[in-house]
Amino acid sequence: MRIVLREDVEKLGQRGQIVDVAVGYARNFLLPKGKALPATDGNLKRVEGERRRFAVLQAKEKEDAATIGRRLAGLSCTIVRKVGEADQLYGSVTASDIAEHLAKDGVVIDKRRILLEDPIKALGIYTVPVKLHAEVTGEIRVWVVKE
């Protein structure tokens, strides 16, 4: 079945692309979820209009993300934790802790956008990447100090 995608579908295609898929996949998943439309002339025009509006929206979101990224570059986050004898942290510093601290500074970022590979478990200075947009990544300096 030939369909036109209304949004990016992993391992299938990008928004506005015409693809051939199995009839069951189209009828049971893509069409009911609104991820695709049958490939007719009217639907092609409709999706092209949606793609133009989406491109304008994406450009604005990217610009906003770049602005937030520049703001983050000047911020540092100091997190105070209790430590043991060998300066080993009791617990760890997670993305939630960093997001809370940034919210106190007036920068609201979802904790899922803070890209910590592993929780921070030692004192020190860390540079933590933050995914602000699909094409924009900022960085925050996190200072973990003892209480």
C-alpha cells in the first residue's frame, strides 16, 4: 500500500515521503495513529502544506534552543553533597538534581534532556551536555562539592 508520511517514522521514512508498506501495517498502525495518509493527490498537497508549516516551526524552535544554549554556556551549577572518608559521595548526582538546580536559577529544562551517561558519584567539576533540540546541544558546568 502506498502512503505518505505525516511525521518521521523510525526505520521507515521522513515526513512527506511516499513509501510502500504492508497493508496491515498501514491499516492497523500508521493510519489510526495519524502517522500517515493514503497517497492520493489531495493528501499529498495536504502533507506538503503541513511540511512547510512544520519547517517554519522547526526553524523557530531551533533558534530558541540556540538562545537557551548560549544562556546555559554562562551558567554553572554547584551541587552540595555529603561525602564519606575518602571523599566518596553518599548517593549520587543525577539529571533530576541538575534540572532542579537549574529551575532555581530560572532555566527550566526537562531532566530527560540532560545527557548524563552515568550518575555522578565523585566530587569534581563536570561538563554535562544538554540536548535542547535535534540539532542543538548545550553544555552545563556542574560543580559537585562537599558539605
